[in-house]
Amino acid sequence: MRPLLRLTFGIAFAAALPLHAACTRTDARADATHAHAPPAEARAALPEPARWDDSDSDGIPDRAELRSFNDRESFRKWFTAIAEGQFYETSKEWNAGQRDCAGLVRFAWRESLRAHDRAWFLRMGEAYDHVAPDVRAYTLERSPVGEKLFRTSTGSFAASNLSDGTFSEFADARTLKDYNTRFVGRDAARAVAGDLLFFQQPFVQKYPYHVMLFLGRSRADSGAAADWVVYHTGSSARDAGEVRLARLAALARHPDRRWRPVAGNRNFLGFYRLKILD
């Protein structure tokens, strides 16, 4: 477990939060090569043929969206718990080549959809509890889009998207924002656990987007605070970066105004909700 002194409770700690300009783009192949191949019986048990509707025209097929309240709540609990867990002890299942801000979101998203059985806990490590029932609509191995969970272009969904490269196992921060989430607002009061926060730093020419994951409550805090976020700093020429846990109240006083998650900061793009939960 990492020392809790790294938690960001106030401005003294916020000053020590250099966010490496934005997420670096990691190799898309690393996600694919590290993914667990499903057993033969899982590959054989494909979903029954069905219509590929996209009733809200958001680019995500209805079959990939979590339609029930219980499934959405289960996903949110796993999603936030797995992401926060990387702060305390980075799982060996998270490919080292994928450890950046968007990589944290992809990893937690993917693992949230797995069956959380004994084998999963043995693979992931000791820092996890059974926080919720599994999502019932589908597991990652039986996902309607396979392990290519992330849309990479605009438009409503068409069945041809399953084979034309529209869906991918990889998505950088901008792809997550543009094609896999919808804008909620710039007011933290509208955010719920599992929402994402995005920043854009135009001075970073190559990878200007950065993403954080809103937790609400944190297991590290026994108090009433419900404004916790978790994020990876991204790598730099000096180091590989790290996962950090912070409160929005502290980040709102960050010495570099460009990283303040407040409505008056034009570099803060706001809170966004996963389309599969919407």
C-alpha cells in the first residue's frame, strides 16, 4: 500500500501535484497483447443474433449499454474501486506500457466488465474487495463489441462498425471524451461516481488532453468528503508518472490555474459520463 501522505488534502499538497502536461499516447498494441484470452467455451458462447439498434444515436449500440439501474450501479462501483485500487497497489495486470491517464480509465473499464470470481482476485492482487454484484448484461468475454470497447469516430452505430475499425481496444484521452462519453457540465454538483473530468492544455502540442476519474467518496477518507478523484499523472522525460488521489477542493486551489477543475478555467473541459451508463 502506498503511503497515505501522498493524498492531496489541502493546498500544501496541491502544490506538489505537477501534472505531466497531458497524457502521452501509449502503444495501442499493448492493451491487446496483455488481454486475457477467454477460454474456448467462452468464445463459443457468443451472444444470440439480435438487431444492432442505436436508439439514442450516440454511436454505441444499445446492446453494449447497461440498461438496468442495477447494472449501472454495479459497474460504477467496480470502475471506481479498481481505479482507486491502483493508487494503493498497482496491479500487475495493468500493462506497464499502458500506464497513463487514459490507460487507467481503460484498465478499470475493462476489468469492471469481467467476472469477479476467485481467479480474477488471484490475478489482480490482494487490494480488492467484492464491492458489488457483477454486471449481468454481459461480461467482457461476451461483450457485444468484444474487447474493442471504445468508439474511435463520430456517427451513429452501424453493424459494419464492428469490422471496419470504428471500435478499438485503445482510446486516448481525447477519444474517450469525443466518442465514448457525453458532457454533463462544469459544476461538480452534477457529477456522479464514475464520471470523467477532462482538461485540455493547448501549450502541449502532441498530447494536450488529460483525464481524471471522479470517485465521490474514497476508501482512504473516513470523513464526509465526497469530491475525490483519481488519476495518473502521465509520463515525462524524468519519470514514468504515478497514480494520485486528490480532492477537488484541493485541486481548485492548485498553484497552476490551468489545472483547477472550476468553471472559470477554460482549460477545464468539464465532467463527462460514459455513454454505456447513460
